[in-house]
Amino acid sequence: MIDVDGLVKSLGGRAVLDGVTFRAPAGQVTGLLGPNGAGKTTTMRVLSTLLRPDAGTVHVNGVDIAKDPEGARRIIGLVTEEPGLLDRLTVREQLLFTARAYGASTATATRRIEMLVEALGVAGHLDARTGTLSKGNRQKVSLCRAIVHDPPILLLDEPTSGLDVVAASALEDLLRLDEVSGNKTVLLSTHRLEEAERLASRVVGIVGGRVVVDSTPDELVIASGAANFRDAFVRILASSAFDTPVPQEPVVGSV
């Protein structure tokens, strides 16, 4: 699982994260939601060891990311809004290099690559240089790269940015595949509420660097008294903007 406790981070003299605490259960997709500037990307950067927190702790599958950042990186797959691919490598070379760097055998890497490129619809681009691909296809390759070494922890920061409806649907299908969904803890940062509602077993809402809700989508709707998930979350954002207490019911079976 992912265990975040009291995370604090300031950037440019401004507090971006102010005591963020939540848990993402193992084997599930947890949605990290909030408006622009809420602290979602900063949270992802801290969890992926790209930023060091000012205070607080993060454990991924029991690994303390501050004490063992290399150990944490070995079990994390990361997707950012900007793919950051090596443009001169072909898709096949990019994915094989990544898988082998994480210790996968050539046979295992080849099997994983074939499964992923087929699932995301980029099998026809395997021998194309990544620098020649469209933005959407580059993002698909970035997704493949994050999963190719079969990490138990998957951090997805706005993964459908730049993807068309078909490609975004393919990503959702990929996250539901047994090979992916059954053995991974997935943290999905997104501003697309309908995406989170479809995929996430739990949702964590951040406003102004603070967690304002941590529940299942259904519990959120019931606690807010709204008619649907979108209305419930918007209501919470509005009340949080004025520092109004957010009604929440106890979460059953939380870990």
C-alpha cells in the first residue's frame, strides 16, 4: 500500500502541502482529486522521490522513501503529464531498455511489451522513433514504460492528458486487466471526476494542500447529501474554499 502521514512541503516560500495524510490500499485504484494548484502534482513528486518533503513520512509497500529512495524507485512506476521519452530510441528500444534496467529478463520484457503495446494500441509503432510520434502516442508509450517492469506501485499523474477518448478508454481497460489491476496499488491523480468515479475504489480530495475528503465515491455522495458524485465533490470544494467543515461518515473497513 501507499501510506502518507503528515506530509508538508513548501515551494518558493509558499506552503503547497500542509499535513497531507491518506492511505492508498493495496490492489486498488485510489483517485487523488482537486482543483489546479491543490497540491496533487507536488504530492506525486514527493511520493516518487523527485522532491523531498519538509516534514512527514511516506511508505510504499513498507519502504520509507526518505530512508531508502533507491529501494522505493525500484518498486514504483511513474507517469507524468509530460512523457519525457528518449526521442532517438524506438518504442521497442525504449521499453526493452527500461524493463532490462529494472532486472527483467529479455523473454519477460518481450512478453510484457507485446501485451502493453497491444492493449494501448501502439503495436504498429514499435519500430518508430519516439520523437516522431504524436503527443497522444507518446503518452501511451510513457504508460507502457511505467508498467513494463511490473512494479507493485503505480503513480499516474494526469495520465490521460493529451489522449483522445479512444486512447483514454484503452488506458482504463489496461488498468482493469488482471495482470495490472490484481497486483498493483495505483494512485491516480486527475481533475476528471468521471474518470475517477469509474476507476477509483477510494477518492482523496485535496484543496489548498490539505485533505478534505478520504472515502469511497458512494460514501462521499451519501455523506454530502448530493445527487451524484460530481455534485458531491463540487459541494466539498465549495465548502472547503470557505473553511466550512466537510461532512463525512466513518469509512468502513479503512486500513
